[in-house]
Amino acid sequence: MLLSIALAAAGTLASRRPAAAPSRKAASLPQGPRSVRLPSPDNPLVAIRLLFQVGAADDPTGKEGLAALTAAMLGAAGTQRRSWSEVLDALYPMAADIQTYGDKDTFVFEGTVHRDNLAAFTDLLAEQILTPRFAKEDFTRHRQDALDYISKTLRGNDDEDLGKQSLAALMFKGHRYGHPTAGTVAGLKAITLADVRRFYATMFSQDRLIVGVAGGYPDGFPESLAARFSALPAKGKPRRTLSPPPAHNGEVVIVEKEARANAVSLGHPLTITRADDDFYPLYLAGSYLGEHRTFNGLLMVELRQKRGLNYGDYAYVESFIQDGGTTFPLTNITRRQQHFEIWLRPVPPQTTVFALRGALFELDKLVREGIPAAGFQATREFLLHYLDLWAQDPSRRLGYAIDSLIYGKDIVAELKARLPSMTKAQVDRAIRKYLDPKRLTVAIVSDNVKTLRTELASGKPTPMSYDTKDTPAEVLERDKATARFPLPISASRIKIVSAGVMFEK
């Protein structure tokens, strides 16, 4: 029997009052795959999402990367009936594909197809999940891809992600979120095909599955699709309990690698998620500080627009993974524990500490003084319009609907309902309660490590200079205070690590 939630089309969903948490009555029904439905009869496209509440937090110690490798063996490998190349051949005439992605607590298999090809696409998707081939050649390919990502792409070519992953490794050291979702070098090398088979058999179960369908699907389709997955075990292994994140206040890791500019990440764990009422005023504060890839954020204006320090300066109050080339996050990254984070990148070596001080200066001012009234009004107005862009297609609308089932609150509907009556006092209270510059940890990717460590440890002012002579006087005056701003860093806790050994174990 299905535990389901039927939701209205996107326009109605966004305009109604905040979604209620699943009732006790619903939770007591016989277990089975839960389902989310977003009907849109006039839409010729159908979006399907299969979300398993399985992620890197479920990786066994010493075999980090097993969850991601298993998901890859389901979403991008052969089935008992077809090889991987035959799967691709079958997808081609449908003008569709099966995308697989995941994080610490979830993995998603999703695709969008014209309803004329819905039956064939559904058959293929179910075949992938229910009858995986687990061929040795697919296992070897995906494990090598993961090793290459860690050892070559992450360590060598993607400084932005290296900074983010290095911060996470420090911020969640000893925690189940402390390693990359893709795994570690030693963990991946220790994984066998037999491990993948066991993990699939014990973790990919009906009680961990949510089946989502949106668009112009025929009557009865969501029920029949979810029923197909009754072939999975009814219950999997219990989810691993998460311990509270450790405190690493004032700790810094400098990752040494060849780099023309430095990537800076700083943050600390949070005690709330979208399930909490305080999350929504805190979200407005994060948007004011640094909305992703927009000039709406304070950091972007102060560090890039006014000073030309770098390309992007953003802030987040939950884990953010960009959805392709958009400015929006992937949906279904529903972590049980979240964190606050600021990204500064790429920053020239000679201005790195000044840029770090600039971000800390603005954060400290925000915590001490609260959000300016004008900034509050402008950010609230921005978000009320920007929210409409978050769910532009059936797949993203479906993603947010599934998120709302997990958290008990729909972020789009909640913000739409709360923002008009939200007050500056509510935002200020959330800022003071949850954001603390003294709790921050910092990760910097750089090839100028000795000079950088000396500057960070000394605490001496780091004055800013400009190539042009027309810098406004108010900017120069603010720079003086920024250059002297005390760093919440312990000199004895600055560690230099070679990129070549990051994520080895």
C-alpha cells in the first residue's frame, strides 16, 4: 500500500499557506513507497523522480564512496536484460535520459520524457533500479571515474569545489558528513563488487523510497509506477544516527596546490533546517548577505562591485549544490543537519586576507547591528519575485514537492506565505541566535601558503591598494577598518595540507 501526498499544480502550491507536516495517521499506514503527485493535464511532458533516503552518511567506515558507487551502478550501468550501451540505445529515440545525483542523505534518479514515450521510459527506469546487472566492467568504470574525480579533478582542476570539500572535511571532522559524497581514495579502493551488491540489497528499500511524478501523466500512472517498486525489500537497514557536529572554532586549513588565485570557504554548522520556523527569517538574512550568483547580496556589492576583488561572493544557510548552469540549487539535497557557509572566489593572493576580513567585517556587523531596514525591505521584495523562478519546469516543481514531504514544510510555499508579514525583528533574532563569527572554520586553496599562514597568524593589518586613483573616499575609509578587523583565528590551529593527500582516507 502506498503512503502518498497529492499536491496541486505549481501555481496553487506556491500561493497557499505553508504545507503541514505529515499527520500521525498517515505515518501509521502500512509501509510502502511514498509518492508525490503534481498533475498538469495539459503538459505533454512527464517528470519522474525516484528519491532514496540513502547517501554518503550511510557509507561504512573504510569504504567511503560505497553509496555513490552503488547509485551509479543503478542509474548509469547495465541491467540484467541490457548492457549499458544497449540502455543508451534504448533511451536515444525517446529524447530522454536518466540523471543520477546525490549527497549525504539522498540519491535521486530522475528524468523527463514526452508522454508518448512514458511507458517505454518507465519500463527502462524500473529495469535499472529493480534488475541491475552489476557487471564487472560497469563497476570498474564507475570506481575509476570516482577515483579520477577525487585524485585529478578535485585535487587538481576544481579549486572552488576543493575549497568547499576541504571546509566540509574540517567542519564535520569525525562526522558522517565529513568525507566527499564521491568517497575517498582509500575507501574507493577497498570497495568490491560484492560490497555494492550487499549495499543495494540492504539499503535500497521501499521505506527509504519516494516516487514522484509531475506533468501530463494518465490517470492511475503514479499508483502503478510506485507499485512496481514493491519488488524492493519492504524495509532496509536503519538509517545511521548523526552525532552533533564537532566544534572547530578558529581552525584553518590551507590546501597547498598550484593556483593563480585563491578559493576561500568559511562556515559553521547550524542546528536548524527547513523544518524549523526560524529557518525562513534566517534564509532572508543569508540572501541579503550573498544570494548565489546575483548582485543582490551585500558581499557581492562590497567585495566585487565596489572593490573588484574577485568574481563571486555568496552566503548560504543550507548546503548548496548548483543545478547545472543555473543560479538555482539542486532540489532533493535534504540533509538532516545543515550549515552556514560563505564562498569567496577566486581571490588574488595579495588580497586574500583582506577579502576574508571584508567578509568577516560584514558578517560581524550584521550580527551586532542586525539587517538594515532598507536591506531587509529590498531583500524581501527580491525574494518574493525570485521565488517564482525556482520551479520553472515540472521536474524542479516535483523536486520541491518531494523536499516538502521530507521536511514537512515546502520552502517555496513557506517563503511566499511568510515574507509579506516577516519583520526585521524576526530576522535580527534569527541572525543573533544562529550566526556566530567566532565559531567559524576556514578553508583556503592556495600556492602561497607560507605567506598566507604568516598573515593569518600575525593578526597584523592587511591594507588594500588599488590600481586606479578614483576609488570613492567612503570605500577607502571602510577599507581602513576592514584591514584592522580582528580575525577569529587561532594561530596554533592553522594547518597546511598538500592537495595531493586530501581525501586519501
